[in-house]
Amino acid sequence: MKDYISSADLAIWIVLIAGRLFLCLSICKKRLHQRLRWFSLYSFAAAFESVLLLAIAYSASYEVYYYVFYVTSHSISVLTFLTLIECGRRVLPGLNVPQREKAGALLLVAISGVVAFAGLWPLRFIENRIELGSQLSVAVAFFFIAIYSRYLGLSWSRLLAGIASSLGFLYSYKVRQKQLRGTIL
Amino acid sequence: MVLQVRQIIQIANVVAVAAWIVVVLSPWGTRELTEADLLKIEAAFARIEASLGTEGGKTV
């Protein structure tokens, strides 16, 4: 497996691991795990995943790496979804009823757009199409939470809006990656 | 090209982690509770308790 890793990949990987470990320390220092349990668990799991995958990449075969990557990435996706629910539960009760209906309608329109986009994008396999649609839906939902956090007076630098907008951007990049890979391969 | 795409998502992960570190550690949005703030809160609670006591007296 290590033959497939370039020095640039390794450098980015090490920076990512260092960043994730520092984030875990920051979460412990600020006792964020008491306020945002699922986001904290997501951060710890992501740090563990990065370290585990790096160790496996240099000690095991490509097959082992692939299966570990498959299991850990799906576990991280579940934790991301739970983080989405956690962020949503913090923000949505702040809206009064008419605004909540308007917000729900806007979200429905956005999700419909996502479904149409995933259906029409030229991908070879149905699995890729489902993955693209679900990742884009998660990104849209995070942006929705971030926008409503802003609407409620929370700037991007505030905790919840910052977490939601970053996860929204991250999943948008993942969608872009899926598009490029689906188009190339 | 595939390798570059893989590196872009890793860089996006690094940027996201940096953003989370900033929002977790930043003092923006939090405020230290001063002695004056504490006195205001105590005064407000005292007024609430007094008004509740008055209402209670009326009902009894």
C-alpha cells in the first residue's frame, strides 16, 4: 500500500493527523464533549481513523487498507449524520412557527434540487448516484443550519454556525470529488 | 488527475479542522461574567421573587 503514497500525500496526511489531534485536545480543554456530544465523538473518531489508516497503509496490504477504510468511513458518515441532527436540534427551535414553515419549504425545494441533480448527473453506477445524492443532501442541510444560525444572530465565528458551515463546505468538496472521479473513471 | 482530486479532499479536511479549532478555541461569542453582571442578575431574581410573593399573597 505504501507504494501508492507520494511524499505530498504523506505530508498532507501528517498535517491532518496533527490538526485532528490538536482539535481533540481543544475539545477536552473547552469541555465541548459536554455540550456537543456527537460532534466531539465525530472529531475523536476522525482522529482515530486518520492514525489507524496511516498505520495500516505502512504495515498492511491494499486489501486490508480498503476494508478498514470502508468500515471507518461509513462509521464517520453515521457520526456526521448524528452531528447534523445535533446541530439542527440546537437551531430549529429558535424559529417561530411561520418562519419554520418557510424554512421547511425552502429546505424541501433545496433537497428536491439535490435529488434532480443526482439523478441527472452522468454517473456510471447507481451506487455512486445514491452516494452523491446523500452527500449533497447532508451538505445542503448543514448550509441550511449555518444560514439559520446566522439568521438567529450567530455569526460564522460562533461555535454552531462555524461547525455547520465547515461541515457543509467539506461535504460540498466531497461531492465535487465524487463528480470528478465519476466523470474520469 | 485522480491523485490531485484525492489531495484536494485531504486539503479540504485540513481546512475544516483548522476552522473547527478556531471556533472551539476562540473567545468570540462568550463573555466573562463580571461582579456587576452578577449583581444585576441577583437584583432581577429578587424582583421576580418579590412579584411572585405579591401575587401569591393576592391569591391566598
